[in-house]
Amino acid sequence: MDLRNLNYDEGFYWETSLGGKINPSLLSFKNLYYLDLSGNDFQGRRIPNFFGKLQSLRYLNLSYNSFVGEIPPALGNLSNLNYLDLSSDYYSYVSSKNLNWLSHLSSLKYLNLGGVNLSSTGVSWLHDVNMLPSLLELHLSVCQIQNLPHYSQLPSVNFTSLLVLDLSGNSINSSFPSWLFNLTNLKKLDVSSNWFAGHFPVEIANLKSLEDLRLNNDFLQGQIPKVIGTLCSLIILDLSSNSLNGSLENVLNGFSNCTSHRLESLDLSYNIMLEGELPTALGMLENLMELHLSGNQFSGSIPQSIDNLSSLETLDISGNNLTESIPESLGQLSQLVHLDLSQNLWVGIITEAHFRSLTKLEFFAVNTDLPRSLIFNVAHDWVPPFQLDSVDIANCRAGPAFGVWLQSQTELTHLNLSNTGISDFIPEEWFLKISFQLTSLDLSNNQIRGRLPFHMNFPSLEYIDLSHNQFEGPLPHWSSDAAAYLDLQSNLFSGPIPSNYGQLLPNLLKLYLSDNHLNGSIPPSLCNMSGLYIFMLRSNHLSGELPPAWSLWRDIWVVDVSDNNLSGNIPSSMGVPSSLYVLNLRNNNFGGQIPSSLFQNCSHLQSIDLGGNRFTGSIPLQTRSIVSSELYMLRLRSNSLSGHIPNRLCSLQSLHIIDLGHNKFSGTIPKCVYNLTALAYGNDTRTYFLLNYLEKTSLTLKGQELVYNTTLNLVNTIDLSSNNLEGVIPEEISSLIALGTLNLSRNQLSGNIPSKIGNLRWLETLDLSQNHLSGQIPQSFSSLTSLSHLNLSFNNLSGRIPSGNQLRTLYDSSIYVGNPSLCGVPLPTVCPGDGALAPADPDDGDHNDDDTDENGKFGIYVSAVLGFIIGFWSVCGTLVMKKSWRYAYFRFFDNIQERAALAIALRVAHWQRKT
């Protein structure tokens, strides 16, 4: 009885699947020997117990049926069973606490319990399986098995006839057991995706009959032993995603002893440490159909012997360090379907010869990490012999035109030509042809010009990236229910955003329209994109207000509309989206109060930038506010905010960028600043790159406004400048060791500079200017070894300016101007006592600088005397000791004397004649 669902693998199996309760009337079929119910949907029901009464069954397949619960032990009554498949989805709820019932199935040849939870069985499962002497195939993938018994727990193996063993995808954390290598009849061994940490097992050479060996993703280390080459029956070898090292040549040399090479698939990808050049011996694997070497450290080039692999269909050597030119011999691989040469360091030229015989090619990818060092030099009217499904050419020189070779490819589903030097117009007729099947389009980072086709329908297009080009005119009215990613940033688009954009692209997840010339308002229809993650419209000319219905973005992570002309309040009547990570409204005309729900509801908020607006009121951080512990940046600069800086701010332990400058804050600086852990220890190692959004903001550091993006995680700053803060600078601020910038200028602060400010060894910028600070500059200033920008001007500081270390490089007197009682370098005011040497007072610790100055003067005098002595005797001593030099010296002066006397006598005689 074959009742399997033939559509199970087609994605719409539920339309044709059986369901409901299985009727016990099946028992009326006394002689039923074959029952296949696979691929149906019994909606969480248990496997019926009465199946154990169908004693004539030889074949039972209940796989992928949405069963749950314990496997009924009654199945052990099916003593005639040869084939049993109870496998299920990896997330199923079928389990078995023990497999004792298996011991009664002595005729069983095929057993598949893939996806069944066997974690409760411990190691007993293997003892139960060991009672099946006729077993030929055992499939136990993703069964949550944690250990394999070793020889002491399994002294003898009864299933020595086993041909297939699949233990993949479990949590096995042990070494390979010795009994495994006694299964000498094995043809297929799959123990991939486990935790077999350690070296590659050399005992694998015992399994001479192996045709299919899969040890991928097993955390194996060390070199691949030569003995692997003694497995001459191998057809498939997959050692990918381990930590294997060494060269490929050792592996291939092992195969050289085989009289014939049956290997059809070799996968060594993503071992990271495999290195060296690709050996010429690759060419001896004449039956090879798949070669995967991606994600390693191979260097050099592809060997010319590659053209011996006449059966090769897939070649993937992406993600290596191949540095030379691509050989034309690739063009001889007439069976090649998939060719991936991407992420290498290629140089040279690609011509028509590289594709001469590639009539079956469907996938082609190449790019280089060296900017445009690889050149496509094909005739403009060349038509290749293939029709590609996927073209992925990046960071190469393929322009400046869309060549005929590309326009001949009309069956493309994936097209990537990013950073290829194209400066042409998009051929509209060709673009229209590929639009119906295209799923991914990337033409970014070129100089493509002109207007895009205005109305187009892309039924399958999911990914669109046309950023960083020179497209102009209005935004295209493209429609696609499949589109999830649209990036048109950094172009010359103008005009308004289409009012029906939300209907044209209803399922969009990421929208990038920044750095264009768009104007008008943000259309409310964009809120219909309910699944939107990223909304980025910065640096345009947009006006109006944020749509009130923005709370409909239930999964929004990033809202960035900075650098526009938007106005109004932050919409909060319908709520602020609680999923927000980043809110950037910088440099607009927003006003009103900051809604408290922004801090209280957004539990994952990482960055708030509301600078350069017209917000009023206080920071809505109440003592009991539940604020995101992930908040790292709070930038409210250049608004009209007032009130006190809330103490609640100190509890935000991830906060390391605080910019509240140019507002109307009053009161004192909170003493609790020592609680700002990220500034005390510098423990923020994140990079702020959320779902293809790279955060960008401007900060005033080192006396100038700078734009930061990729290095934001390295910026540690507190800027409270240009407010009305009063009181003293809290001594606790000296505990913020990781602080890089401290700007408290243009306030009403008084008292002394904290004496331990020298603890801030990473401080690069310190601006305390235009306050009412008094007292001496602390001697610990000389410990600020990273300081490059300092401003203490226009205070009431007094005493001597400290010297030493980094302060010696800060000789600009404007740093200290406006402090009449300061003295010392670099000011012209001389400190008392600097005019003459004074006796040192050993009991006065305040004269350390004077002692230092006197010691310096003494050193100068000693140096001058020594210099005179050395200079004098280096000349005079030589004249005394060397007679010939002495004669020459005095002869020289005699000649000068005679010439001088003659010149004077002539001048006198000339004067006398005139008189």
C-alpha cells in the first residue's frame, strides 16, 4: 500500500497530504507487507500502537508525517520487517527512551530514525542496534546522540555487514571509537557536524571499501594524512569546515598509488589553514566532477593541468590568496556548469579564450581584492557560447560599456556587476527581458548614468542595489511583491518619493534612499511596509513630518532621516516602535519634547542622535525608567533642552558617547559618572553595523567637527559644552580611564580641576575653557601622555603651568590665555623666582619644578664648559702633536696677514693721491 505524498518535496505538500486519525481498519489487511505513508500530515498525532499487529509487514515508511511522542515499542512485534523508516524533521517531537524493541527485528536491513530524539537512551542505543546482524543501512542523523561507546563498552560488533552508517548532525563529543574501523564493508560513512575534536584518524585507512566519506564540520585538526590516498574506491570525499592544515600535494600524492581514480567529488573548503600552491597532480583525478577548495589559504595560480579534468562540472576556489593570472586552460572544461573564482587576488586579463568551450556554463563568479587588477578584454560584439543563470563580477574592470556578451545573457536570475568601471546607460531592451526572472540585481559603485525605466514589474526580484552611481530623474515606480532590499543611495535622484511606494513594494525589509536630492514629504504609505527593518533617508531635501503611523513598523531596527528639513514632533500618539535599535533625526527642524516612551519602550535601543534640532524640555530619564542597557550613544547636541542632567544617565553602562553640548542644561555634573562602565574600562568591542546599516554621525573632537562611522566603537567622549552647568567638576570623572574627549567648556563651572585628572591616560582632547575654574593646574597633567588638544583659556587659574611629557608639544599660548595669574612656558609671564638661582628648600614639596629648572641650568653650564674643552683641544691638541699641520696652520695665517697688509697699503696710497 503506497500512500506517500508525492508532492512533499515541492513546497505545497499540505494541499495533497493525508491527515486526521489513522483508522485501525488497516488491520483487516492481514497479508499487508508494504506500507508507505511518508510525507503526509497527521498533525501532531502519535504513531498508532496497532501498527505492531501488522505482522506481515516487511516495509514500513512513516517518515515526515508530523507524528509526535514516543515510538511505540509494539513495533518490535514486526519480526518480518526488512525496512523501517521513522525519520522526521529536525524540529520534530518524536522520541524514544530506549530501543529495546529493536532486538526483535532480526531481519531488519534498513533502519532510519533520523530526527528522532534519542538523548535519553545514553549509549544503550548502540547495544540495541548491535542486536541486528542483518543490518545494512543505519541512519541516525540529528538524534541528539552525545557519546559513542568505546571498545570497553562494546567488545564485539555484530552488524559487520553494515554498508551505510550516518551519524551526522548529532552532539557527539568524543574521539572516534575503535570499533568503527572494524566495519570493513562500509561503503558510506557520514559522521559530519559533530565534535570529533583532534587529529584526523589514520585508522580510516582500514575501511578500504569506502566510496563516500563525509567528515565535514567535525572540528578536526592537523594535516590530512597520506593514508587517505589508499582509499582508492572513494567517489565522494568531504572534509570541509574543519581546521585542517598543510598542503594539498600530500593528499594527492597518496592517490598516486591507485591504479584508477574513481573520485568524483572532493570538498576541502573552509579549512582556513590549508595552504601552498594548487599542485599539478590535481590533473590526475580525471573522473572528478566537483572540486570545492574555497575558504582556504591557497596561493599562486590554477595549474595548467586543470584541463585534464574533462568531466568537471563544479569548480569553486573562491576565498583564497590566488595571485596570478587565470589560465586559459579553464576554457577547455566543456562540462563546466559552476565556476566560482571570487575573493582572490587575481591580476591580468580575461579574454574569449577563457570561455571557448564552456557551452554548459550557468554560474560564473569572479572578483579580486586588488582594485580592478583583473580586466575583461573581450571584443565588444563577442557573443559567448553559454547562457548564464548567474553572473557575479565585482571589483574588476568590465566597463565602460554594457558589452554585447552581457546583453546576450537573457536568462539571468542573479546579476552582480558592482565596482566594474561601467559608465554606460543601462540597455533598456535587455533590462526588460531579464526583469521577469531576475531575483538579485547589484550594479552598485559604478558611474552608470541616465534615468531608470519608470514603470517596471519584477515578479521575482528580491534584492536591488543600484547605489553609488549617477542615476538621475525621479525614483522609478518599480513594483515587486518579492522585493526585500532596495538600495538607491548616493545617486542624483530628485523629486518626491512616490506616494504609493508602500503599495508598489509592500514586503520591503530594507530601504536606502539617502544621499540623493529627493524633496517633498515622507509618504504615509511607507508605513504599510510592515516588515521594514531599515529606513534610511538621510542627506536629502525632505520636508514635512514623520508619518504618525510609524509605529506600524513592528520590526523596525533603524530609522535614519538625518540631514533633511523635516519638522514637527516625534510622533508618539500611536507609540514609538519598541523594536528600535537606532534613531537618527540629526540636523532637521524637529521640535517639542522628547517622548519618554523613546527610552522606556525601546528595550534594545543602542543609539539616539537628535542633535541639530529644536527640541525643548528635559531629558525624559526618570529614576525608575527602564532604559536599554545597550545604549552606547546619546547625542542631543544643539537643541534647546533644559533642566538637570539626570542621574539615571550614569546607570547606562554601555554608554560611551555622550554629547549634550549647546543646550540650556543647568545644575551640576552628576557625581555618579564613575558608574559609566564603558568609559571606565573601554569594554565596547562591538561594531555598529546592523543589517547592512553603517551608522554615521558627526562629533566635535580635537576642536573640530569630524564624521565617524566605522570607528564609532573606538570613540569615548563626554561633551557638555555651552550649557549653564555650575558647581565643581566631580573628582569621580578621573575614574573614566578610557575617556578620549572631555569638553566642559562655556559653562559656569568653578572650583579646582580634579587633582587626579592625570589618570585619564587615553585622553586626547580636554577643553575646560570659558568657565570660572580656579587654583593651580594639577601636576598630574604631565601624565596625560595621549593629550593632543588642550584648552584651559578664560578661567581663573593660577600658578606655574606644568611641564613634561606630552605638555612639551602644546606650546600654543592661546591654550592658557585669559588666566592672568598663570605663569611659565608657553606664556610670556615669568614665574616668581625664575630670574635667579635660589637655594632649594628640601622641606617644600612645591619647589620641585624650581629644583628641576636649576638642575637644567646647571646641566647647560656643564655642557658648555665640556664643549669648549673638547673643541679647544681637538684643534689645538692636533697642532701641538702634528708638526706638518702646525706649519701649514701658521703659514696660512702669515699669508692672510701679508694680503691684508698689502690691501691696506694700496687703499692708503689711493687715498693720498686723491688728496
